[in-house]
Amino acid sequence: MQQHATGEEKLDSGNTPEAAILVSIDFGESDHSESLEELRLLAESAGVRTVAVIEAKRHRPDAALFAGSGKVLEIAGLVERMQVPLVIFNHDLSPAQMRNLTTKLNSRVIDRTMLILDIFAQRAQSHEGKVQVEIAQLKYLATRLVGMNQDMGQQKHAVGARGPGETKLELDRRKLDKRVHLLKGRLEQLKRQREVRRSARDRHDVLSVSIVGYTNAGKSTLFNKLTRANVYVANQLFATLDTTSRRIYAEGKGEIVVSDTVGFIRHLPHSLVAAFRSTLEETIQADLLLHVVDANNANRDDQITEVNKVLSEIGAADIPQMLVFNKIDLQDMAPGVQRDEYGRITRIFLSAKSGAGLDELRTALLETRAARQSAEVTQNLTKQARESWD
């Protein structure tokens, strides 16, 4: 087992942010180191101070303790020496594993999904976003109520116990199901309202563009530059949760609606994808996806693959994409575009921070809008010809 600690001294319980030990087991995955680095960033985004990182290798998870009895004893020793109140596993734990680990480690234990849910609970601002987070929390926590109520109820503001679902932990499953049903009803109402707005856009021949990409790729910075908006931007994972849309007016060219969406990440919990499906419908219904990529990230190809996996899962795989390579200023790359054999722009290189390459992006959007209008004219003429022939 590899162990990296910032110190062996006992931690001051009055310190904030909350201290935690991160645990990551390598089962031979090719992306283990990247996943662990993301766990560090997730913990930081949740307001956690990482005091030690423990790594181990196994062929398969232990059925009872996930990490195995020997490794858990070593972790327990570190928890006792440093008096750490929280242990975060870089994996999804079963309810039984979580209860067993909590007992063995004498510390609160949360998994990767609970950590992401906690971040979402902190960041959701809109009514719809909060409803979606609560649905995801309640569904996830419903399977983990036994053995968690007392501990979580005493630490309502602790990492992994925050958000809209925190006061629901004492409810039985019947009441949880009733609450989820009620929230889904609210979500359906909000969905219908959004569909009305979308229909109005379609009637006015508005090009719909969604900005997608890996979390922290610079989507919100690009959105702000394009639309002169003031969406929250931070160098942290999941800084944006709520979909925000703004109109761009191009003189003589019509309107373009641009939407900023939640970022994706590897191993994004399916419960969150399902809960945020209604928000992501802006992506599903878009005419064009601007897939923002961090050009400065060594794992950008893997991140592109992960984003495309989620897009496929929500039914957006067939929507036309433009790859937008952002942060070129960190790579000393020149702004510009790449076109395919038909002359269509497929890749754009820019810096949302400095503004270099934004003119090329605006040109690409206008070209897309013009091509869409031309296709619609052709379709209408073809339809009229068929009707007159009949």
C-alpha cells in the first residue's frame, strides 16, 4: 500500500475545511492515476482538506470491506493516529461495505458518488437544479439508510451529508418514494415550461447551440465571452450545474441561442445523469454542440471519449459537433480552424480567457446558421414540389 500524508500529527478538530483521507484501489485500470487526481480535485471542490492519500492494488474488490481486511487495518491505524473524521473512497461502495468500513475505521466513510452528490448539493442554484440534486440524493441514500441515520443526522453540515436531501434521512423508504414522486412531478412541470420556450425558438428560426465538455475545460468562460454574460467561473470541478441560455444577435443573420451546461467527468454516477436528464435536454435538442476541450490537458483525448460516452447515454450522439480546443495560450498555439473535405469547420483553436480565436468561432456559428437556413429552404422547396406533383 502506498501512503502519502501531509503529516502524522493529530488534527485540530476545529480546523476548517474538513480533513479527510483519500483511498484509491488500483484494479488494473489504465486511467487509475487520472481518476485519483480527479478525486483530489473533487475533494478540494467539496471543501475538503486532504491529509493523506492511500493507494493499493488488488485483482478485485473485497466483498465485505472493498479494500481487504489487512489494508483496512492499516487505514484504521492512520485514522486513529491523525484523528481524521472522514475517509473518501475513489469508488462506489455497496451499502454493506460502507457500513462495515464505518465500523472498522471508526470514521465517516463516503464514496465517489456521495462526494459528487455533495458538490452538486452545494452548487445547484436554480429551483430545477435543486430538485434534480434532491432526487439523485434520495435515490442514492434510500439504499443506505440502515446504519447511517444516527451518524448522518448528527453531522448535517459534514461533507457527504449536505444538500436538499439531508433532512430526509430519517424518513422511511415509503416516504422517500413519495417525496421522489412529488419531485419528479415538479421536474415534469419545469420540463413542459422549457419545451414551450424551445418551441417558440423553433418558430422564430433560431439556431440552438449547446456548450458541452469535460468539467473545468473552460466552458463557462467561453460562454461569458460569447454572450457577454456573467456566469460563475472558477478553477474547480462542477463550477456550473444549472443550464444557462443567452441569445446572440448577428445583424442581418438572425439569432443564435447558446446554452452553458454541466461539465462531464469519468465515472459520472448514472443517478446524476438520470436526474439531470431534463436539464441536459437542452443539449439533446441542440442544432450544434460546441465540445470544449482543454488543449493544455495531457489526457484530453480520454476526456473527449468520456464526454462522448455521456452524450451517447443521453441520446445526443448524432448531433453535429465542433471541437473547440481551449486554453491554447498555455500551449503557445496559434488560433485558427480546421475544415473537413466539404469545407465545414470541425475544429477551432482559441483561448476563451484572452479572446484569441473567438472571431473564428463566431464565423463558424454564422456559417452553421447559414447552412441550416439553406437546408431548410431546400427542404421546403422539395416539399412544395412533391405537394404540387401529387
